[in-house]
Amino acid sequence: MQTRLITETLLFMIEEAFQPENAQRVFIVCLTCICPAKLLTFLTEVAITVKGGYTPDVIVVQKGRPVRLTFTRQESSACSEKVLFPDFNQSALLPEGEQ
């Protein structure tokens, strides 16, 4: 029961932290009953290669779970210098050859 309560609290805090209106806020959650390996099970990680497009070009993830996207740019085209997420009001520079 305790683990379920901690899990639900963690997922709620992650969801709140990702809301656009909370972009400038800092969230600190104290977890004493979840080991780092268990914590990683809540995170979906996707590696994306940028070379003449995005591979994979479609990503399906579970609603409410945090996602870490790791982009590796393998080309020098100017149009691939930046990735945009307009629905989330986010963007990121993609240095060539780096993650």
C-alpha cells in the first residue's frame, strides 16, 4: 500500500511539473522507499537519430508517464539544427554529432 501511494504521488508530481504553467517552478519530491532502479521504470527513454529525417519518426508512449527523448544529430544540414515541440512550447538545439 505504501509503495502504491508513493508511486501515485510521484506520477502526480511529474505530471504537474510538465504542465506549461509550471515551466518556471521547481518541484522537489522526497522519496525514501523507492530505489533508483525502480524510479527508472517510470521513465520512458527514446533515442532518436537525426539524419535526413528522424528515426524513429513516430513515437508512442503511455499517457501520464515522463519521457526522455535523446537526439543524436548525424548531419550538418541547417534545417536539423533545432527540434521544436510547439504543443509544449519547447525547443532544443541539436549540435552535430552530439546527444
